[in-house]
Amino acid sequence: MGPEALPLGPYGGAAAAALLLWVVCVLCRRKRKTGEPPLINGWIPYLGKALLFRKDAFKFLLDQQKKLGDIFTVHIAGRYITFIMDPFQYVYVIRNSKQLEFHEFADKMASKTFDYPALSNVKFPDLKENLHRIYQYLQGKPLEIISDHMMKNLQDIFEWKCSQATDWETEKMYKFCCSVMFEASFVTLYGRVPAADGRKVISEIRDKFIKFDASFPYLAANIPIELLGATKKVRKELIHHFLLQNMTKWLGGSKVVQARQDIFEKYELLGDYDKAAHHFAFLWASVGNTIPATFWAMYYLLRHPEALAAVRDEIDHLLQSTGQKRGPTYNIHLTREQLDNLVYLESALNESLRMCSSSMNIRISQEDFVLKLEGDQEVSLRKGDWIALYPQILHMDPEVYEDPKKYKFDRYIENGKKKTTFYKAGRKLKYFLMPFGSGISMCPGRFLAMNEMKMFLFLLLAHFDVELGENKAVRLDNSRMGLGILLPDTDIAFRYKLRSLRN
Ligand code: HEM
């Protein structure tokens, strides 16, 4: 029977062809081989389970785990992704950086998203290694220096923005966090824009950044930028801000950005636009997660008065014991040790990171091989398959964290000290909190990020009385699931007022 004989109406030919294509796709789709994990193909050619996964990855993965156990492979948008759900098995993925590669995948995604040529291009020998080497400027002594600069820049901004708040001022919380953290991070990393309207230039870059960032989940999902409205134009404008002729005018930038600049200058085949695109990518990495994470830390503190009181007590105590005064001059100084010893602040921050982070740790199998796991378990993987850890499941596991949906600001404190032992089924976990990724793909800015967020909260609570300005629930917006810190689904008003210097 030819297609014309099918009762399909005027579009019968096309419908029959589509049906035929679908049948071929279904017949040709991957079949599970011996030793491989259970396979979930889905019925939609190419997409597989992409729609369900994108709708709510967390729920989708939990549902599959209930049905199939701790290891399974899912067909998602043309890729086969094997999820390792048992946190005791994480280590076997994380330490196998030879067969399970990360950089090639990250390089492809980042170069496309931020519009620079891939680092792996033979025209740029050792560029990736050279860039990785300078992450040392985000650790040890250089970390102390850059953190000090951040503290000073944060205080400048608080003084400029808020020091007139002798009576209650109301602002939107996300907008506030974004404005303060963006400017402070920008000036700390890239320097001050010395023109009379320098602040305005940075706020223009911030506004474009927000527009670009809104398209980030689509770019990460491989949607062509041409389909994303003005995103391509905005990205180009953003990159242009980072051309050498602009950057050389900025004053007092960081060692890490200077070192990146020096490296790029050694590569003659890297164009001016490409270098600028690299700088823009680094800016995105440095604020894209820090801003929403700061928002959640502040939001949860304000929603929980007992947490706010405990953290503020700790801050006041530190100021008092170090003879420092909060006040109109805004020149508080915190050593690394002092920042490190703020156990309540750190615990509250970790607790909000536990609740709002959703990054998927991806590795790519370099060959067909058998991944050895704990207790003589093993699993066959094919070359090119993705292997994924999804720590949000661990963060929300009631066996690890009692009442996981509840914010408990002191969850990471035990006997007045940092708590670092967490258990599942009576066994101690090596990994229990992973907002910054793992192993070879772990965030090189994690120490700076923690310091920045602590300093923001420290200054806010030291100088101001702060409270929520409206009574509405803010929820996680799931559109970035798997990509880092989730954004809030709405902004919320808060009020602040300078604290009296007497109490
Ligand atoms: C709360 C704040 C932050 C979070 C949650 C976070 C999280 C992450 C995660 C999960 C990754 C790995 C991505 C992957 O596996 O594909 C990553 C990579 C990265 N992060 Fe962060 N990050 C934060 C702040 C920062 C800051 C402040 C900086 C720099 C100043 C930074 C610089 C980077 C860079 C450069 C990479 C890519 C590393 C590479 O070349 O492989 N991050 N971050």
C-alpha cells in the first residue's frame, strides 16, 4: 500500500514519510548490550527523554532511580548519558580522569557560548594548560590579596550606595545583590573604569550581562544563537568592552586577569576579538553563579530570624574582639583566618548553597571500557558516552540531610566547630556538598567565591538592619537545572537601615 492509499488527508504523503522516518529511528535506536546499565531510550527520535529531563531533571532522575537503581543510561538530545546516582560511587568517576575526560566537552561548549576559537585548536599550543596554571592566583597568598581588594571594593560600594540610609530604604533583593556583587567583582578582577562616568560604564556592562545570561540555558542546550533574539548582538557588544584598547584604561585590576592577558598576547594567531571573548567568559564564570548564590544566602537569612540573629552575633563579636568599629568610614579588615573562623556565617552559606545549587558534573568516555566501581560492581561504557554526577540529588537526600527541604542554618556546625562528617546508611560520605563541581572540573574560583559572599553578608549585617519587605515565597526557577546555581523565580522587596552605632 503506497502512502497515497493511507487515510491521512491532503498531507498524507508528508505524514507517511514522517511515520516511516520515526519507525526507522525507533528500529535503529541503540540497544542495551551485556554489562551496560539499564537504557532509557524514549520514543521521540533524537530528543529521546530530553523534554522530560528539561522540564524537571531532579524529579526525572529520582523517578528513574526508583525504577532502575543507582546507575542507568538515558538518551537525551542525541547523547547517551549514564547517571551515577550513588554518592559512594562518585569517587570512581572523579578519580578516573584518564578514561573519563572533561576538558574537550567544556572547551566545545564554552567556545561556542562565548564565541572564541576552541582552546584545543592546534593553532594555540598549550593555551589550555597555560590558562589553567594561572588559577594559582586564586589560591594561597594571591587569594588573600584579591580578597582584600574585594573587601575594599565592596565597602566602597556599600558606602556610595547605602550610607544615606538613616531611615528605611526599600529595594528588590536580587537587583541589589546583582548590582553590588557585579560591580565589586568587576572592579576587583578587571579594575576601575577611570572615566567620570566609570560606574555608569560598569552598570551598562552589567545590564548587557543580565540579558546575555538570560539566554545562557538555551546556549548551553545547543540552541543556535541566531534563534535567540538580540543575544548575538548583546554578546558582541559585551565582548567589545573587553578589547585591549578598553582594558588598558582600567585601573587596579587583578593579577589573575593580568596573567591571562599576558598569556593571550603570546598567541599571535589569537585575534583581538577572541582575546576579548576569553575575558568576557571569565567574567561570566566569576559572577554568573556568585550573584544568585549571594541572593539565596541573603534571602534565607532574612526568612529565618534565628539564623539572622546568630550570624549577626558572630559578626558583632568578631568586630568587637578585633577592636574594629562599623561606622561611616567603612574600613573593616578581615584576615583569612578571621573569615575562616566565621562558622555560623559559613554554615548558613553552605546551607543555602546546598539548597540552590544544581550543577551536573559531566565526563566523556574516551573509549569503550569497563568502569570499575565499589564492591566488585562494574559497568560497560561506550566511547563518546557521557557519564554524569548530579549532586543536587545528594544535597536533597533525606538519608544524608534530615528534612532536606528545610533551611537549617547550623547544619554544618557540630559542637561549635565546622561539621564535615555526613553519613548515608551509616557510612561516612567523602562527598556531601558539591556546589563547585568535582575533581578535574572543580571551580578554581571557589575560595574567592566563598570569601566574596561572606564579605558581602558580613558588611550588610554589620552596617544595616535588614528585613524582608513583602511576604511572598520565592522559589527556585528550574530552567538552569544542571547548569549551576538556580535563579529565583521572582524578585522580592527588602528594607535596610543603618544600624545605630550604639548597639
Ligand atoms: C557561588 C559561586 C560559584 C559557583 C557555584 C561556581 C561553580 C562552578 C562549577 C560547578 C564549575 C565547573 C563547571 C563544570 O563542571 O562544567 C566552575 C568552573 C569555573 N569557575 Fe566557578 N563557581 C563560582 C564562582 C566562581 C568565581 C568567583 C570564579 C572566578 C573568579 C570562578 C571561575 C571559574 C572558572 C574559570 C571555571 C572554569 C574552570 C576550567 O577552566 O575548567 N567561579 N565553577
